[in-house]
Amino acid sequence: EGNSILRAAHYPALPAGAPPGALRAAPHEDINLITLLCEATDAGLEILTPAGWQAIETAPGQIVVDAGDMLRQVTGGVIPSTTHRVVNPEPGSPASRRARTSLPFFAHPAPECDLSVHPHFATPERIVDHPPITASVFLDQRLREIGLARD
């Protein structure tokens, strides 16, 4: 009865004349607690680090774990949301002629779960001032902010 979801993300092969620098998925953070990214059929996932964008290379059977906005909320920002994107392969490369598929699993806590900052993360050096909020209210609020839900 929760909001966790397994999604199939399909990125078609690049059409002829695809603009250089175009992205398969623009930079974003996920709303949920964590995202489990099972190995994709091709490269393209990048995360934003303090040093810039870094390609994520995985071996068969590995799972990438991204922190989401709900985890950022519970930790008072100590664990930030993972900013990530999916880049296009080089035009004309063999990968550009292949579709890419990935299976992200968006793990959400139960809707009634309290996402207040856990006391462990609120220290005198790190004052955290977030009002109490449940997972369902947080999700609804974020979906409205990005235009995927109406008031």
C-alpha cells in the first residue's frame, strides 16, 4: 500500500542528426528515500560530484544506490540527494544505434512515516529547522512543485 515503484526507463537509439550535447535524462534528484538502479543495458548514467560530472560504470550484477530527497530530509541534509543525469552516447558510435533500458526501483517509506530530521543529525554545530512532515505530505508537496500533481 506504499508508493514504491519499479519503473522501466527506455531510451531509444539516437536519431540521425541528434543535437550534440543533448541528454537522455536532464539533471535531477529523485523524491523518494533511495533509488536502486539495477545494471542498465548501456552506459550513460552520470552523477554530479564536487569535481563535476562523473560517469558511473557498473559491472554485471551491481546495483547503484542513489540517495533521494526524503533521505536528505530525514538527515537534515547530511546525506544529500544524488544529482544525476543520463547522457547520450557519441553520435555515430555503436552505442548511439542501440536503445538503452534501465530498471530503477524507487523505494518510498510508508505514507504515514514521519520524515522529521532524526535527532542524531541535529547537533549544536548543525542546527536543523525543518517542520515535521509525513512521507505522503512530502511526496504530494514535491509532485506539486515539479508540476506532476495539482493542488
